[in-house]
Amino acid sequence: MKGMIQNWPFPSDDSFDHIGFYFNRQGKLKLGNFQQNDIVHYVDKKKITLETINILEEIAWKKNN
């Protein structure tokens, strides 16, 4: 995300200083107030935590059984 293009009031190295990142146990992702329903390409490796990976693995294994 580009802060200057989004007209954010102050610069930041991390866009999540401006918007929330919400990932629930069902694997649903919200960025700010917007539910994401399609592929999300994000390159900040700090947001993909071990907890996030565990949730996604649990969902994937349940679907394959």
C-alpha cells in the first residue's frame, strides 16, 4: 500500500500503522474495515506468524479429509 497515494496524514514504513490486519480462526482476512474475498498478495513476512500458518494448515487438512 502506498501511503502518499492513499492520502494518509503522516508517513509510515508500515501500512498497518494506518489500517488493521485481522485474521480469524476461519481463515477470513480483513484489512481495515474491508473483508478480503479474493487472493491477497502481501510481502511483509512479519504478518504471517506461526499462528496464521497453524490456522491455514488446520483449515487445509480438514478440507482434505
